[in-house]
Amino acid sequence: MIQDKESNLLYLADCLPKKNPIFFKAFEQLLQDNHTPFNLIPDTKDIWAVDYMPIQLEVNKFIRFIYNPDYLQS
């Protein structure tokens, strides 16, 4: 696994811009100003992507976890 300072991509929940559009717009601009690339994880139900986000193992290799807690079940 690589260290955070060596990672080259940030993942965010795709519901973040929907649930917090003002924050997301400012955050997106900050990321762009600092040349920090990011992708949105599709079909998220919770903005706290840290619970299920991919972990970068190498420059182009990630591992994905499935986050499916009871409180998010319909």
C-alpha cells in the first residue's frame, strides 16, 4: 500500500454534490486550484465515503470494500 502523500486520486461520494451543493462547489474549486484529481463513487447513499472508499495500493491499483450497514437498508 502506498502512503497518502503518494496517492494520485481522491474519491468522493457521488451524493455529496446532491446533498451539499454549496460545499461541494467550493471544495471542487479548491481541488482544481491545487491540481488534485478526483472521481465520484457512483450510487452512494452516505457522504462519508471514508467508510467504503477504495484504498490505493499502487499508482494505478485500488482495492474496493463493500459497505452495507443495517442502518442504510430500506
